[in-house]
Amino acid sequence: KNEVEQSPQNLTAQEGEFITINCSYSVGISALHWLQQHPGGGIVSLFMLSSGKKKHGRLIATINIQEKHSSLHITASHPRDSAVYICAGMYSGGGADGLTFGKGTHLIIQP
Amino acid sequence: DAGVTQSPTHLIKTRGQQVTLRCSPKSGHDTVSWYQQALGQGPQFIFQYYEEEERQRGNFPDRFSGHQFPNYSSELNVNALLLGDSALYLCASSRRQVSEKLFFGSGTQLSVL
């Protein structure tokens, strides 16, 4: 069964803190997506990873294929980073979509 | 360049009714996928359309059906609505066989009373 697990489920931090959100998945993944969802529903795709590390601004995503684990890091966190962060795995045999999603990490950054 | 657009944004129906949700993909995209997101949960994959055919399907009953038109836009139909169908329905578009970031619409919030 394809599974994606995220931790923590909820995270509250102070502005400026370094944030880490973790994602583990079952065998067979061909790529992993990190998504950001703000209140109201809109989802923005942050990264798609199949190996190594990607960086965009204050966001960094890493993936370890052997350990079946990915992390999303936010440096110098800001209240506008408050959102739900979701990881989603694309399993072999699927197309560009057909993802299995984690339940999300609800992040609150306090000023 | 318009991104993925969905309509309507909100919808209220009663049990037993039927509903149609619509999605227009991002320009240049030919593949549309639909997801259901219950409150407090991650999205669940419903199905994916490419070349006007359903290509993949998640664990959803036959009450959920879809269609893709020649212009790549898509519809999601749900028959015999149940209270449990209340959710945010998201559409995502992409290019077939191209591994890249996904583009999502803002969703349709469906409430079944």
C-alpha cells in the first residue's frame, strides 16, 4: 500500500526560527512533491524532488531515497509562512499526477 | 497566462442531488487530475484525464465520474450525493509524462445538506 506520513501534525514557532517538517514514504516512489496550502484552499507547489536537494529563497527541500525520507526546511521563518505544508508521493507506474498525499503539517509562525 | 481555474468556488446541494464541477487547465497542459480534500485531511486522488479518457482512478465509487473535452478542460460529476461528499474538490493540471511541479486550482467547496 502506498503511504505517506508527515510529522509533526502541528507546529507553532516564533518568527525567525528554523523550521523542519518531515515526510516518510513507502517503497516505490519516483518523485516527491512539497505543497503549501493557505486558508481558503489554494495549493501552491513548492518543490518536486527525485533526489538530492533543492532550494528556493528561504525554503530548502531534501530527499534521501535510501531512507525513504524527505524534509522541508524554512530558514528565518516569518508569519506569512503560516500555512499547511503537504508532502505527496508519486509512485512508479503513475503519470504526472495520481499522487498519494500526507495529511499535512499545520504551521503557525508567531510574530 | 491564466493558471488553473475552477468553477464554481462554492456550492450547496442536498442529499441525492447531482453536481458538476469544472476545471480549465493551465495553458499548455493536457492532463487534469481531480482530488477530494475533507476538512483537516490531505487530498485524496479521484481520477486523472488525458486525451479525453480516464487514465488512472483512486478508490472512489462509480458515483464519481468525469469528462475531458478537446480543449483539455474537464468536469467532475458526482451523482446521488451523500453528506460525506462534502469537501473541497481540487483540480490540478500538468503535461503528460513530464515530471515537473503541479499547478492547482483554488478548488470548489461543496457542502451537502
